[in-house]
Amino acid sequence: MIEVVNVWKSYRSGTRWVEALRGINCRIERGRFAFIVGPSGSGKSTLLYLLGALDRPSNGEILVNGQNLVTMSEAMQNLYRREQVGFIFQSFNLISNLSALENVLVPSLPRGITADQRERAVELLKQVGLEDRLDHHPYQLSGGEQQRVAIARAVVKQPLLVLADEPTGELDSKTGDEIYKILRSMQATFQTTLVVVTHDRRFITPDDLVLEIQDGQVAHPNGAISAGSSSAHGPKAEGSAGFNGEGDSPGRGVSLKAGE
Amino acid sequence: MGVFAWRNLLTRPLRTVLALIGLSVPILGVMGLFSVSNGLRDLVGETLSQIEGVMVIRENVPSPVFSTLPVSLADDLRRLPGVRAVAPEVWGIAPNIEGRGMLVRGLMSKKGMGSVFDQPVISGQDIAAHMNLNSAVFPRALKEKGEGRFLTLEDIGKPNIVISRKIARDFPDRQGNPRKLGDGLRIADKNYTIVGIYETGSLLLDVVIVMDIETARSVLNFAKDSISSIYVEAKNPGEYDALSATIEKANPGVDARSMNEVKANFGSLMGQVDKLLMMTVSLALIVGIVGIINTMLMSTTERFVEFGVLRTNGWSEANILTLVTLESAFLGLLAGIVGCVLALIGTSVANQFISGGVHLGVNPSLLGMGISLSVVMGTLGGLYPAWRAARLVPMEAIRIGSH
């Protein structure tokens, strides 16, 4: 389970400080498919990266499966990213001079690759339909194929959590559909929690969790914006950011804390 | 990770090649300078290995050519304990040979001014005393590789000389052929007959024209009661250093140089020369390191996203540091190999044109030093860019790199 408690994040942009997140609270149950939606610059990607321990919040707590990412040591964060989290990016971000297979094995490169790991990577690439592209380099693959390699790389470690930042942002709609099919299939197969940042609400289904972010805060379904809460156990907002503007149903797994 | 680092270098071939050139040129410079140093060591070492005894000359002069000693010193030395043989000598730079003086010989030589430094030198020997030596250099060289005969008692007072094969070549006859046994050689407008031709293989020794001591005094205008040096042999070959000390103690104002001492002094001198060379080439090496830093900084700045992605996949700061440092170390290794190959080719070509007996030497230890130095430079040059890349916050790396 992921629990985000009153998380603030500010960073410097040139000469000024930008508050990307302003008191975010949410909870995502294990094994759910969750979307973070909202306008550009609202803080979606910042929240996603914080969930992946790619940065630390300025304030607040993030608990993933009971582990506090904020107080975690640098070494533990590395371990967390290496073993428990998979990332998928909008620009695929494959390593250009590695083959598809080697890209999938990137997490294991520093410690050496075992035969089992290689076998598993090959199997995953087969599952995403790239069995005849194992030795191809990124420039020899289409965008959709590159993203499938990125998905295989994200799940090769059998992670607790997969974080995807606009995974179909650079793909046409047909390829985007295929990518989401694969993501949903992977999520069902591995029972992994999937958190996706997207602008494209076409891929959200009624069973998905939706967290709408606006101006660094969680927005209410009716458009109201929750203020940050200082308490991890504050009153729950019954509604959530619906995928199509409808109210969220209880039990969908996302809890929105009422702001102070 | 090593394969990955290697491939990263090959991914940007033009930049890698330019960086290689930037680093291999200083390495080539280092190799070139040290090959000269090695050449000098080999030349002197080869020469000294042929001489066993103690050379007694006046104190504070660099060589027998500039030394004068009283003739009576030879008798004093004979009386010292541990002395087996004493052989007085007169030394001097040959005056004009075949009508050519020293400067003219240098200017007219096809080898250019370099030949000024391998001018023929006259060694006038007390023949009787020298025949008593066990370790005389020139008779042995003549016997092993030369032709004709060495000087004997019948040559005393006669214009007979023994020359090296090099001198025979350097002063050919009118038809342009090297001088041979029985030919004459005009020294200071007087004709001398060549009775023997030797070859030591050392170009410091192969410049000597050997003749009787009285004949040499006449050619060099040397005073009757003076000699240049005395070659002393010890009864026990292991006691040369002790014998030198005894001679110097008994005769203030003279310098008794055992070959061990000469070797040690020369080694010390070359050590100082090497330090000077190292200081000189350090500047070039620093430029090389700056070049590597520049190249690696450009490379890492372009790859912020890649480092961010690697960090998202669990790579630690140390892993990134290792990756980038490995890349620059590989760059250093390549540059070292290129520099060494260029140095081997360069010295081979240069040796075809260099006269004066110096043979530029690139030995395996110098090659090893060149490559090691280059790897160290590459590694040092990569440390800062590697540290900078490793310190990036993954999120920032991806964000900065994406824009």
C-alpha cells in the first residue's frame, strides 16, 4: 500500500522557488491501477517521482509497503529502486547503445547478469511480442516497440510498484491502446501496483483509481481543491478525481484527505 | 559494466578520436623524451661495460682530454698496495685530419653539426705499460671484431695508428672508399699508417685514434713531463672502489674514477635529467588531463537523462561514478596505446637519421610507463565529470536532460 501524507515539494527554477506540491495526501491500495491526472505543471510527475524515491519531498511522509521513503538512506533508496520499483517514461528512455535485451537487464548491470535474469528478460520480451527484436538497438525499434522494451525493463525485477509517466504520450492512439493492454496484462499477471501519470483519460476504466492534481494539490471531483493536511489520518474525502468527472465510488482505493 | 563503458566510448567515435589525439600527443612527447634519455643510458652503459679499471685524472675535469698530470704520478701509483698495472696515457682532440679541422669537419659533414660531438680523439698510449694490462679495451675490440694488429713495442716512436671502423668510414680515401689496413691518414699535416682497425660497438669509444704516447705528444703538442691520465688495474677486480679511494687519499688533487663510480654518477645525473624531463612533460600532461575533463564533461552533460534512467533502475552514485571513470580510463588506455605505437614508429624513423651514437630506445618498461601514465591521466581526468554525473538527483537529471 502507498500512503502519501501531507507532502510538499518545492524546487528552485532559475532565481525563484516553485512549489510543485502543496500538501498532497492520498492512499493507493496494493495491486491497483491508479491514474494521476491534471493539467500540465500541476505536479503530477513530481508526485510520481517522489513515489519512486527519485527525490525527497520538502515536507511530509511517503510510505510504500510500510517503508518510509523520506527517512530512507541513500543506499536503501537505491535498493528500493533496484528491486521494488519499475519506471516507464514518456520518451521511453532506453539506453541507445544497448540492445533491447540488455536494456531490460539494465538494473542488473552493475552486479553482473545471471543466466536466470537473462532468461527472464528474454521471456518478458517474448511476452510483449519482441522475441525477434532481442538484439535490436533502440534506433532499430519503433516507438511502440521501444515502450514495450521499457515495460519489460520495468517489470523484470518483479516490482511492488510500477510508475509510468505519460507512457503513451509519444505514441499514436493504436499503439497507445496496445501499450495499455500490455500494462494491464502485466499488472494482472504480477499483481503489481501501477501508478500512471497521463493527460489522456481514454485509457481510464471505471475500476481504476484516479487522483486529480491541480496546482500541487489534490482536487475534489467537483473541482474544489483540497488544502494540504498536516495529518496522515485526517478525515477522508468521500469523492475523488473521477476519470470522467463522475464521483469516485467508495472502495476504489484512493483516499483524499480533507485539507486544513 | 566494463563492456557498457567501452560501448559508450564507441558510440561517439569522433569525440573519442579527438580526445585520443589530445591525450596521445603528450604521451608521445613523454615517450620521445624518455627514449632519448634511455638512448643515452644505453650508450654510456654499453661503453662503461667495456672498461674495468680505474681512470685517474686531474680533479674537477670532465674527461682525460682536459686533464694534465705529472708523469711521475705513474710511479707513485705503482707503489700503492692492490695495484696490478699502471698505464699512462695522453689524450687530446685530433687536430685537422685530412686537412679538415674540427669545426670544418662539423660543418662539412653530411650528418650536420651533430658530428661536432663525435669528433675523433687521439689516445697516446705508453705501449709497454698497456701491453701489461688485462682489460685494455681497444686490443680486445680489435681482436674480437677488428682487423690488423694492435700497437706493439716496435711501434714506439713510429707514426703507426689504430683507428676504428667508424673513423675509417668517416675519413674515406680519395675514391670515397673507407680507409683500410696499410692506408695512410693525414693528421696535423703528417701521414700516419693504419696498422689496425677496431670496433667496440660503442660510439663513445669508436672515435679514438690510438698511437704511441710520444707520437701523440708530438701531434698534440703535449709537454714531455706531462700525461693526461693513468689507467690503473687492481690485483683483485672486486676492489676497484677501494683502490679509487686509496689513490685519491694518497694523491690529493687527482680524481680516481672506478667504472662503478662513473656508472653511479651517470645514473644519478640521468635521474636528475629524467626529473627535469618529467617536469617539462608535466605541462603537456596537464593539458591532456584538461582535454579529458572537457571531453568527459561534454559527454556527461549530454547524458543526464541516461544517468537519471540508470538511477531510476537502482544504480547507485558509486555505480555512475565507476561507469564514467571507467570510460575515461579506457580513453586513457587507448591514448596510451596510440601514443606508444606512435613513439615506436617515431623512434624507429628517427634512429635512421640520428648520428652521434645515440640510439633512441623504447623498451617494454617505458611502454608500460607510457600506458600506465595515460590510464592514470584518463582516470584523473574523468573523476570530476564522473562525480558531477553521480551527484545528480535522478529526477533533476531526467528533467534537465529532457529539456
